[in-house]
Amino acid sequence: MASPRRPVEVSPLRIGALARESGVKLSTLRFYERRKLLLPMDRSESGQRLYGPEAAIRVRFIRRSQELGFTLKEVSAVLALTDRRGTPTRDVARFAEAKVQAIDARIDDLRRMRRAITTLMAEGFCPPDTVCPIQASLGAQKPPAKRKPRA
């Protein structure tokens, strides 16, 4: 007969442990705190910041989002979406839709760039006196943004 499972107690992380776990500097964590992107769940008796086990995931999410080109303001808005439970407000829904459209546009750009690079690799370097296909893939004028009718 299997024994009943007991919840695993997870010790809170101090700021140094969180920095190591998430791969950032202490100053980065303090900066995220000032920007209200990360909040300690508590403080120790000696006043040290204590974070829950999900804090490292949150910090890595913030860093990865920045690497993908999101501003901290945008990251903050995405975190506001995930921190809230229930139905998003119209403003949040509009932000999310605009972000999805921007991501789709970026994916399209990356696909064009990928096609141009693989073509160039297969066919050789750019011939003289022509526009390189890599530059042409992203240097072309963008088509006007598609607008959805308001409901």
C-alpha cells in the first residue's frame, strides 16, 4: 500500500540564492523590485528579502523576455496579465492583442531572414551590383498593418 503524499516544504530563497538560481546579479533583482516586477514574499527577522520558489522562474521569464525584445514596460504588462486571475479588462485584452500582432510580425521577419540566409548559403554569395537577398528580406518597405474591425 502506498503511503499518502505529504506536501513538500520549500524553504524561501534569500536574495543571494535567488540571484544564483536565476542567473542574475543582486543589483538586477533590486532593480526589478524597484520596478515592481518582483516582490519578496517576506523578510527574515534580520530584514533579508525572502522569495518563494516561483521567483526564479519569474526572474528568468523577465530576462528571457528582454532578450526577445520586450521592454520592461511590456514585461510588466504581461506579468500583470499572469498575476491577475479571471477575465482580463478591455485595456489588457487590447494590449495582449497588439503584442500578439507584433510577435506575428517579428516571426514573419525572422522567417524571411531565414529563407534569405538559407538561399544565400545554397546559391553562394551575393553577386556584385545587386541587392543582397538578406538585406532585401528585411530592408523592403513594410506593408501597412492590418486593422481589424472593431466589434
